[in-house]
Amino acid sequence: MFDWRTALGFLGIFLGLTWLFQWILLHVFHFRYSALFLSGCWVIVFFNSNLATVLHLLGARWLSDEFRYLWVIEIFITSAILYLSYRWSKQNELFNKLANTFLCFAMVVNGIGTAAVHYKTVTRISARYEANETNVGPAPHADIVWILMDEYAASSELAERFGFKNPLDTFLVDQGFVILRNVRSRSDRTLYSINSIFNLDETIEPYSFIYGHYSLKNNAWSRILAERGYRFINMSFFDIGDQPHAYSLNYYNETLLMRLIEGTPIKPLLQAHFKKLYYYVFQQEDKPETGYNGYILAELDKRLRDDDNRRPTFFWAHLLIPHGPHYRFDGRNLRRIPENDSDDVKKGYVEYLSYGNSVLENLWKSHPQLKSKIVIISGDHGARFDFIKGPDRTRPFCAVYMPGSGDSSALNGIQYISQLSAFLLHQ
């Protein structure tokens, strides 16, 4: 449904601010060209925050292939500026007309650009779906369990960068897993990397985080699995396919207000000097990993125990381990570490990762039925710190368990972690 309350609230705030700034410029500073100045400021704000994209996707919740809601809101806003400028600044009529013409033109151009990007996004997703939907082998009958450990780097990277020999490798190999030691991710950003997994190795990053959300909700892989009889259980903070998020963290600008301030000085200002207000307004937790990880682990444990095997199931569990900036020392409380403190970051990252290893080992031991399922344990990308640059940030951990006689040679030929989804469709 179209979020009328949010849209009208935004419109009220916009008109109120326009009136207030216009009044101050005219009556306090006696600024003759207030309309021109104010129009230019709004254009800058709109472009920085991708307003057209935000408004389009707000309308797209109701009818994704239509753009008329975007145009209606843009025309309404532009008409309001035209009226207010004419009402309060008749003496500067020429400048007001020029300013408003420019503002209207900028909004239309931005809207057309948004429409073009949306069309390209929809076309790419459809192409990935059709290419894999029409050219796959028999669907795997085993359940698929994918446990994604956010920012878990490849074991070779751990040894080289952190001086840590990962004992999880030995444990998993002993259980029959194949370690994919040379795979990479398509991106070092979580939303984009997961997009490539669910859109079957999509090599082009989404236009923005907003379109990242859109591509994930309309992804190709979960649609194909559903057509092959799979049910999808989403245990993450993203909306994926037709399954809503299991736990809300308000990451990646999920709300309209967060999207509006992204890329402007307002967000870092609030985070630095008004921390409590920022967390209250955006309903974020200071240490979200505590509640989130505990909930996802409990949910995964419950779902695995309650599985009745009536139909194949795809379990997707996304854990924020060993993702910073909070790290668990000695398996106890989380502690925040500044990213520029590389020694403490390395220690905290390794200890949190070791804690994650114990969680994975206990999960495997507690659920012997996992041996009859396809199990993937991976990172979304590599470790992402200031002292790690370039391609090394895209080297995630990845281990795959195939029940029976899995083709390890074919698995070792996979170059990107996102190719695993297509690989499973062809088994």
C-alpha cells in the first residue's frame, strides 16, 4: 500500500520549512532574491538525497510499474513553491519565474532519470530470472540452509592479516564440508553482495541502497525456488522476495526520513552530537548485535527443530558476527572499538569470530538432521577495515556441505560466492 501518512507528513514538513525560510529571508534579512536562493537550496537537497527515487519507491509499494504518483507529488510541490514565491515576492517576479522554472526542470529530469534506472533494474532482474528459470536441471530435493556470517573473511586472509589460523576449517572438513578457498564476493557492501546471491550472480551493483532493497525484494532466486516447490524462511533484517525481515534494525535507510538525510551533513551531526535523539528518532539500537543475533539463532534453532520435511525448505539466516564496530571479548559482553585502532580491532575481530565459530560448531552438533541438507556457511564479503584495501575486502569465508556424494571439483571451480545460487539450481 502507498504510505499516504508518510508522504503527507513529508509534504507538510517541506511546505512548512519553505514558508519559514522564505519569511526569514524576506522579513529578517530583506534578501531580494530569496526565491532564487531558496529554490537552489532545495534542488541541492533533492539531488543529494535522491528524492525522486525515494518518492517513486514510496509509490511503487502500491503499483510498481506506474510513475504517476511520483509526477503528482513533484507537480504538487513545484506548484506550491510557485504559489508561495508569487505570493511573497512579487517584486522579484522575474527571478522567481526563472528560479521556479529551473526547479521544475530539475525535478522532471530527476524523475525521468529515476524512471530509466527503474526500467533497467526491472529488466536485469527479469533477464536473470528467465536465463536460469528456463535452463536448470532438476531442483534439489534436499533442504538448503545458508548461514551468512557478516564480514567473515576467508581463512587465508585471517592468517595473512590477523595472524590467526582458523580452526573452523579443520572442524568443517572433518564433517564433510568443502572449503572454497579462492572465492570472492561481487561487492564489499552487504546489501549489494546479498543482491548478487539472490539475483544469481548479478555483476552490476544496484543504482543505490534504495534500489538495492528493491532488487532484493524482487529477486530471481527465491522466485525460481518457489516455483520448484520450496518454501523460503527469511531470518535476516532485509525484506527478501515475498518474505519480510525477521528483525528490524533500520539499517540501510529503511525509512523515508533516513533516506532524506543520507548524504547530507545532518546524519553525521546527529550521530556525533545527538546520539540518543538519533537512536530514538530512527528506532535504532546502540548495540543491535546483542538482540538481533540472539533472536536469529533462536529462530534458526526453532525452525530446524520444527521442520516437518513435508516440502523442501530454504533457510536463510544472516548473523552480524563478526561484524563491528562492537566485538565480543572472551565470549562475554560486546564492546565498541574505534576502527582506527587497528591493534584492538584485530584482537576484537578475531575473538568475535572465534565466538562465532563456537556458535556454528554447537549448531551443527545440536542438529544432526543438518547432515541430510545442503548447508552453506559463508561471509557476505571479506574483512572491511582501514588497513585492508581493494580486492582483499572481497574475500569471504565459504564452506559447502552436500549430502551424499557432492561434486567437490565443481564446487572448487566457483569463482564468486554469488554463483552458488545458480550452482544449486543446476544440480
